Amino acid sequence: MSAARLVVVQVRYQLKVFMRSPVAVFFTVMFPVLMLVLMNALFAGDADIEGPGGEAWPVQQFYVGGLSAFAAVSATFTNLANVVPVRRDDGILKRWRSTPLPAWACIAGYVGSATIVAAVGVALTWGLGVAFYDITIDVAKLPVAVLTFVLAVGSFAALGLAVASLIRTAESAPAVANAIILPLGFVSSVFVPTADPPAWMAFLGDAFPLKPFAETFQDVFNPFVDPPAFVAHRLIRIAAWGVVGVAIALWRFRWEPHRTSGAPGRRRGRGRGRQAPATTSG
Amino acid sequence: MSTEVSTAIAVSGLRKEYDGGILAVDGVDLEVAAGEVYALLGHNGAGKSTTVEILEGHRTRTAGSVAVLGLDPAREGRALRDRIGIVLQSSGIEPSLTVREAVEIYGSCYSTRRPVAEAIELAGLADQADQRVGSLSGGQQRRVDFALGIVGRPEVLFLDEPTTGFDPAARRSAWEVVSGLGAGGTTVLLTTHYLEEAEHLADRVGVLAHGRMVAEGTPAELIGSRGGAVVSFALPDGVEPAELDGVVPRDARIAGRQVDIATATPTADLARLTAWAVGRGVELDGLRVHQPTLEDVFLELAGEREVAR
Ligand SMILES: Nc1ncnc2c1ncn2[C@@H]1O[C@H](COP(=O)(O)OP(=O)(O)OP(=O)(O)O)[C@@H](O)[C@H]1O
Ligand SMILES: [Mg+2]
């Protein structure tokens, strides 16, 4: 079977499994959409945000940009950090390791399906923005948006795999993933516009890759930013984190469940087994 | 050349030491001919899964040489996995897939494969083909593992406790399928705790104890090698095992109320035992003298190791 065909089979299989998990679909796709609706309902009447050059900037445009980036991140980073440890603990990854499927094809299935889900999430939020929130998409900014999307999806998928590799048990995965991504969303101006953030918050936002991603998407809808809205250092920051993610995943990714430390029967000679006879001697 | 063709699995001096100094496999030699069905027996923790998973390429070895179909699982794992089938002791399948989907998807990456329907049929899942894996019973899920193990038309099939959780009828039909594969030229290496299963299926049996091979041969050879007979009876109510001191040999096995004496001198042992019982005024329920089974041999081997330690 050709490499492309292998990957297609894997992506389709991952999507099928994803679609059959209503909870996963809700949290990865519907949650950002819901946030968008809620944020707009709450803040739409508020005063406009102050744009980069002191201009008035309608909040809707801000939210569509930020939350569509967040949708892509939850489809890749959060989704993979949650799902991969479960598959590993359930022995599903080991099952695949028992077949001739190359490791890269298996990973491509996860990343490819997550990318498709991310694209759907972005399309949904943008579509909602155009339909209900008075958003106009500047076509001249689309090339940069697409480029950023591709780069960000790859980086956040790699980071999701990295976190999945560091997590020891599936039970802790949702907590860890959310503990990372929700605070990051706040310091990255995804949920609340922070015109003048405290220095530490600005620093954290700048240090991590979510803010450059969200800013690029926000710029697409910001009439005060001229096309093509290309900012090299944003792409570099996103890509650099992708490299970190790949490195950690390569270093730590495991196909087998972790053995919980101190499990019974670990020590040699312990528990002599169910066939062990009792003898009359002694 | 000829040895390459006729030897499916060749292992020599295999050792595996896990982190923390656990010596799981301690110098195992093993040779399985093409088309042979070989059963590995051994107590829990004897090193069966470790050995098998090294052969499958799932685990690394500490020392020794291993060749499966002439390939080194540690270095040529992918090429090897295209030609072998693996049923792990424990693994998982996405519960939301149907049986047919799972067999299709997992089967799709083998270069030679069995028709999906045939794999499902052989695993005895024809009636459950369109059910979700998650909705199946434990034994039925185990059969899905089996279907995935054979879908790639393996030349060598590894089965790590394949029939655990099967009802007796399912176990017998699984035996039939495995025998059929063996007759068709597939090499099978299986582990089991069901001695009956080994006796029924295996051309040859190896017994592992604490990481070492303590006995090997055909079931008949193993049984024959011990010779003698087994005297069995149930300990009467109110009689303490200690009372049997001096009446039965010291190496008699007492499990609950069941007493088994493996002996080369059944007549003398029986005479001593019945004389004691008559004198004590108790009846020995289920008293019989029989040929040792593989289970008797196994228990005796395990017992020897126990004493040797
Ligand atoms: N990943 C591991 N890390 C550390 N020790 C291990 C690991 N896997 C197995 N062991 C230890 O190695 C020994 C052999 O284990 P193994 O699983 O090979 O036994 P087994 O014969 O298959 O037993 P069972 O009949 O219970 O399946 C045991 O003492 C076990 O605790
Ligand atoms: Mg085992």
C-alpha cells in the first residue's frame, strides 16, 4: 500500500472514531463556538476596543479572530493531549505497534484528523462571524492566515503529542491539558481583550505560541491593519514551539501503557502464581 | 539454507533484565520449526510474555540472539510484523468501531491479507460482525483480538494466553482454528495456563520457571518422562493435613482438600494410605490412581523449583 493511501486510511479511521465520541466533538468543536456566541452576547454592546494605533475596533472582530484560533488549538493541542494517553493506556497504540503500520503513518493519522477538525472549527467560527457578527474577511490577508493556520496546527499538534508523551496516565490528561490551555488563553488575549496588560501577562503571552496565532487571526478582521498582515516574528515564535513539541514527542513518546510504579507482582519471585502447589514438607 | 527454511523461531541465550534489576528471562534457548505449534507454559511472572514480546519486537532484550523468520525483531521489526500475527496478552481496540470496521482497518496495512469476512468467521464472530467492539462481552472481545491476529495471513502467529475468558465451547472452536492454521503450515507460538490446551494443541511444550526453561518436549514425552502414576483423593473432613505426615510422601501436593501424590510406586503408596485410612476410620472420597496429566507434570516441575530455591 502506498504511503499516501496508508495515511488516508489512518486519517479516516481517526475521524470516524472522533465523530463517534459526542463528548470529544462537543468540547473540541462546539465549545469555542459556544464561547464565541456567549462572549458576543455579553460584550457586543460594550465600547469598541482600542486598536493598535488607538483606533476604535468592534469587539466582534476581536472575538472571531481569537476564538477561531482557540478552536484550532483545542482541535489539535487539547484534543491530542487528551486522546493519545487514553489510547496508550487502553493498549490501542500497542495494538497498532503489532501491525506493520509505520509509526509515522499512525502519527500522521492523529495529526491529519486533528488538522481537519481544526479547519472545521475555524470555518465554523468564521462563518458564524460573517453570518451574524458583521465580519468581513479581507481576501488579501487570507494567504497569511492560511500560512499561519498550517504552521500553528502543526506546532500545536506537536505540542499536544509532547504533553501526551509526558503525561503518565490518561486520567490526568484532561486536567493537565486544560491547566495549560485555559490560562494561556487568558494571557494570550483570546477570551478578554487586554489593551494594556500587566508586564508579566504580556511576557507570558509573548513567550507562548497562542498569542501570535490569535493576533494573526484577529488582524485578518481588523480594518486598521493593512494586508498582507504578515508579521514574521509571530510565525517564527509559533514554529519554534513546534520544534520544541516535536523534540519532546520524539524523546518521550511511548506506545505502551506506563506500568504504575509499585504494582503487585513487579518484583521477581513475588506471588508464586496460581499453579504453585502447597507441599506437606516443612 | 535448509535450516533457515525449516526454523521459524530461533532463540539462544535470551536474557531480559528490566529496570530495577528484575531478571525476567534468564538464558532461554528455544527453537520452533516452521509449521510447528509450540506452547510455553509457566507460572505467573515466569517470563512468558516477556519472551514472546521480545520475539514480536515489542521489547528489547538484554542479551542473546533472536531470529524470527530469519529476521531480528529488534532491527527489522516492521518487515517482520508484516509476516507475523500478534495476539497480545492485553491490548485494546477502539470500542466505537464495529468488528468489521476494526478488522478492515487493522487488516489494511498488511501486504497479504485474508478477506475480512473470513477472518471474522474464523474468529467465530460472524453474528457480531456489525456490533461495536465496546458492546461485546469479554470473551467476544478476545475473539476480535484473534481476528486481528490472523487477518494478515501470518507465517508465524504469536498467541499470548489467547483463550483466557473463553467459554468451553469457544475454547474448543478456537483450538480447532489454531490446529487448522498449524496444519496449513502456520507456525504458532502460544502461551497458556490451560494445560489441557497445551496438551490438545501443541506439538511441543516448553515449561518456563523464573525465566528459565525447566522442561521441554512433546506433551507425551513430558508426561512419559515423569513416569509412574498419580494417586488422588480428597482429604476427609476433620482430618488435618499434618496427620498425613509419614503416610504420604513429603512431596505430595495439597491444594485445599485435594491431595495428589505423584509417585513411581503407586501400589506401595496406596497400600500405606488405605491402611492408614482404615485404621483412622475415614473414607477417602474420590480416591483414584491415574496417569499423570500435563498438569501433574507442570505442578511437579513448579514444586521442584520451589524447593530448589
Ligand atoms: N515492563 C516491565 N517492567 C518491569 N518488570 C516487568 C515488566 N514486565 C514484566 N515484568 C516482570 O518480569 C517478570 C516476568 O513477567 P512476564 O509478564 O513475562 O510473566 P508471564 O510469564 O507472562 O506471567 P503471566 O502468566 O502472569 O502473564 C515478572 O516478575 C514481571 O513483574
Ligand atoms: Mg504473560
